[in-house]
Amino acid sequence: MRTMHTLPIIITVTMVATAFTIPWIRLRCEQHRMAGLTMARATPPTNASGIGSVIAAIIARTASGGSALEAFQEQFGARFATSRITTERIAMILRRHASDDDTEHDITRIAGHLASACALSERLGCEVHRCLQSVSDSYRRECKARDLRKEAFAAPQATIRLMSALPLATVALGEFMGAHPITFLFSSPTGLACLVAGSVWYVLGLLWIRRLFTRFNAGWHDGPPVPLALEMIGAAISQGSPIPMALAAVGQALEGNRTGGIATVLRNAGEALLNQTTWREAWTGACASAYRRQPHSPHHVRGRPVCSATPEGIPVRSIDGICAGKNANRHARKGAGKNDDDGSAGTGSSTSNGTGADNGTGNGNDFHSDISRQAMLIANCLEAAWHHGASPMAQLRLAVAEHERAERSAIEQSAARLSIQLLSPTGLCFLPAFILIGIIPAIASFAA
């Protein structure tokens, strides 16, 4: 009879504690976040001003008439041994001014992008601050995406922390109420069995959750800088560079910065256009060249969005037929009759046959599909300008905004999928651990 009276009390107390703990944890997280923002706004500028502040200072110096070398030397605090701006020197500057949120991965990547912007300005003779501004805009979007990921994953992380603390909290509550569940857990064979079994379930749940978070966090790095390439192309064209020279220069500047092959496509497409190749032949040949250079590249990143909405222009099949194998090639042949350039379609078909035969891995298919979509996006933005002389700036800005929207949508969808998948370790691991370590010892102690 005593057990029947104490069981509802334990369940009620546990539910009340849980109901009050969840809002308290969320309130504390929000208070810490707001306190961090307030401190960041009130803190005077120091050497750890952040990567964004360094880029802004360099842009302001170059826009006021200074050279890129002078701007970087001012941020470095000393003169360079030579007049060459390298990725390593830029990384040293960024490390000196990096904030706590800036990782080594961010420093290395942004240093490469800044070096590419300087190289683009040297090749085309355009204003360097416009090229650097494209890097600044790209970095700002990356920071917004990073903050969005933190915000999206904050609720699942808080829920998991609460669930992982419930067994220990229940034991502590039982001790406070005089049930002495710890004595039951360590002084009887049944208690030891509950402790061992509950600990096993608890550890399995932690490992399961860690694997889920690792998988969802692993796909947000090293993605191809398509928005950066679009903005660099726009900066070059706005300064008067022809489209072929802009494509070739941007591709050469971005090569070596983990671009996933898109830099090779841009360089080859620009060089082909300079050699009087037709528009479609240039892009299909550029995709085929990237296919031959990296036939099994692992650059395809899970969870990294690729802009799906593209302006009207080159059909999807005209480029996918080069990079996706024989089935896509047959579709490209069917769509070739509707196009103006029959010769370019024939060239694409022959190139696809030559390169698609050895494509036998899933990573290769993913890589080629990504390259074809990215190349199609850039080509569609520039096709009207190439054929009719229209300004491509609106198309380029629209493509960048669409890519940002797609990335934001992908983050929200990933957070929603993670919240659903976390129900499995919660119900299959933490709930048994909670019952074995928290509920059963409390009931047994009250019954004794």
C-alpha cells in the first residue's frame, strides 16, 4: 500500500521538475546569448577584432587610394620581406586579429579567398577593393549561416542535455526526499544490476547522439564557393572586363582554394570563349575537362545546398549530359535538336562518350552532377549578356540571393531532421536508463 501511495508522488514530482527545468534551461541559454551580444557590443576594439573587421579595414584602405600591399602591411604591423601578397602572409594577419569564434579552418579559407581577390585584380587591372568586397560579402553570408546553424541546433542540444541529466537528477531528488536510491543501487544485487544496465543504456545513448551531431555538422565545410565566384565575376565585368577574360581570370584566381572543380570549369570556359568557341561548346567542354581531371573527386559534401532555381538559358541536359554518363547523354542528344548549335551538341556527345565510360563510383557521379549544376547556374547568369549584350549584374545578384536562401532552407531542414532522429536515442536509450537508475531505485527504496 505504501508503494501505491508513493509512486504517484514520485511521478508527479518528476513531471513537475521536468516542466520547470526545460523553460529554465531555455531562459538561461537566451540570457547567456543576450549577455554575449551585449558584451560584444560594449567591448572596446582590441587586436582580436575578428576577420570581418580586418577585411573591412583593408577594403577601406584600398578604396581611399592605398595599394593592397600597403593595406595588408598596415594590418600586419610591419613590412613584408617582398612585395608579394601570399595566402600564408594573409593567414598570419588574420590569426593576429582573429576572435574566439574564428577557427583555423576559417582563417585558412578566407586567406585563400583574399589572395584570390588580389590575384584577380592584378590579372585584370580592376580596382582591388571591389574584388575584396566580394570576399567580405561572402564571409558575411558564411557568418550568418553559421549563426543560423547554432540557433537551429540549440534547441535539440538543450533537450538532449536535459534528457541526459534526468537519471542523475532523479537520484538526487530521491535522496532529497529520503528514499535513498543510492543505497539501493550499491548495496543489493538488484540495484547493481539496475545501475550497470542503466549505465550501459546511458552510454549507448550518448554515443548515438554524438554520432548524429557529428554527421549533421560534418557537411558544412569545404563547399564550392559558388557565390564568391559569382561576385568576383560580377566585380570583373562591372570594371569593363569581357566575359571570357573575367571567367578565365576568376578561374585562375580561385584554383587551389578547394573549389571542388568549379574554378577549372570557369578557367576552361573562359579560355575556350577566347578561342572563338561557341557558348555551349565552351561550357560542355569545360565540364568534360573537369571530369577528366578529377574523375572520382570526393568534393561532394552532404548537406551543402546547390542552388536549384536557375534563370532560363542553357537546358539542364546540355551540361549534365557531359558529366553524368550515358543515360544523361541520351537525354542531351534528344534535347540537342531543339537548340541552335547542332555542332556543340555533337561535341558534347562525343566528349561524354569519351569520359563517361570509367565513371563507376557514386562519388564521381555526385561530383559531376554538382559541377554541372554549378556551371549551369553561372552560364545561365551570363548567357543573355553574351548573346545580347545585356547587363548580367541583376542575374548574378539573384543567383547569389537564391543560393543564400537555399542554404538557409537546408540548415532548417537539417535541424528538423535532427530533432526527429533524436527521438530514437531518447526513447530507446535515455528512457530505459532513466527508469533503471532513477525510477526503480526510488520505488524500491520507498517500498523497503
